[in-house]
Amino acid sequence: RKEVEQDPGPFNVPEGATVAFNCTYSNSASQSFFWYRQDCRKEPKLLMSVYSSGNEDGRFTAQLNRASQYISLLIRDSKLSDSATYLCVVDPPQDFNKFYFGSGTKLNVKP
Amino acid sequence: DTAVSQTPKYLVTQMGNDKSIKCEQNLGHDTMYWYKQDSKKFLKIMFSYNNKELIINETVPNRFSPKSPDKAHLNLHINSLELGDSAVYFCASSQDWTSGGQETQYFGPGTRLLVL
């Protein structure tokens, strides 16, 4: 079983839509979680960290569900510029500074 | 100013050749990484250095040899290149979280390696 799994998509949504992605992780002791964004042929960039209590940054909301071992990313009022691949990242406790990346969920926001 | 830079950006070479990729970060970070992203977009860690010391060495063929001359630089040398080495190689850096730093990783622009 992979450490981090994501639905590859693509998710095709119209501008203004609300879209949500989930990501499951296998190590129940994991403590740190992140969402990264990767544009086509570019490097990944941190979108937001995911805290136990959930966190919100503008149109983006990230949540953690420890019981079911998944994290989620909700994007409200989608913009064309949100089109990208969203990578789920988990930092397991037993491996110092070792990050496991999901293979990403592709989002296409259409006019 | 580019925070994490890599050279070259593109690398096309023949099987069997030896090549190097260089990475530099000007963020003052203690930890640097090499990742490989294959055609399925799966980003997998290869190596990590903390203050010039190797701390993560994944199951990578020993044809791959990292070298960190100082904590701002992490280079990757690949011997006897194979077709399966074709991928995008990303360098990244982060502050050492054990000293109170952040775990955020900053990535370089990537080196697109094509082995013919």
C-alpha cells in the first residue's frame, strides 16, 4: 500500500464552482500534512499546511480526519488560475524530514 | 532572486554517459533534497542532506551519487545513464525543523533529463 494516495482526476469544473479533493495516508502516527500545488512543467509550491483543527486561507480550506486517515482540500469559487495539479504531502514521524508525496489530483477550471 | 536554482534545466544525453546536476539555495536552509518525478508525476525522494551530512538515502541505484560541498549546495552525479533514468529531477530545501525551523520545502525549477 502506498503511503499517500490521491484520485488522479482530472476534475473538470466550471469557473465559480466548489471542488474538493481527498487524500488518504497509511501511517496513522503521521503528524504533519501539507497541500502543494504544481503547475504544468513547473516545480511544486506549498499551498497550505493542514492543522488538526483545520485551516482556511481565502478560498481554500484544508481539513484533517485522523479517524479515517485522510486530508481534504476544498476550493470555493474556482478561478481559471486554480487549474493545476494538487499534491498531498505527509511527513511520517519515524523518518526525519522525509516527505511522502501523493501522485497528485489534476484540476481543470473551465470558463 | 531565485531561492533554489538548478542547472542545467534540460539535459539530453545518450545511454551510458555520466552527467551531473547542480543545485544551490540562498535561503540559509540546513536541509536539502533530491527528488525524482517520473512520467506518472509521482514525486519520490532520493536523498536528503542536513548540514552536509547524508540523512536520507532511499533505495536508489548506486549509479546515483549525491555530494554536498557546503550546506547551500547539493549536486547529483549519475553514472552509466539508463533509459529509465529519464525523468524530472527536483532539488528542494527546508529549514531544519529540529532547530525550530519550518517544514516547508522550497523546490528548484527542475532538471528535465532525457536519456536516448
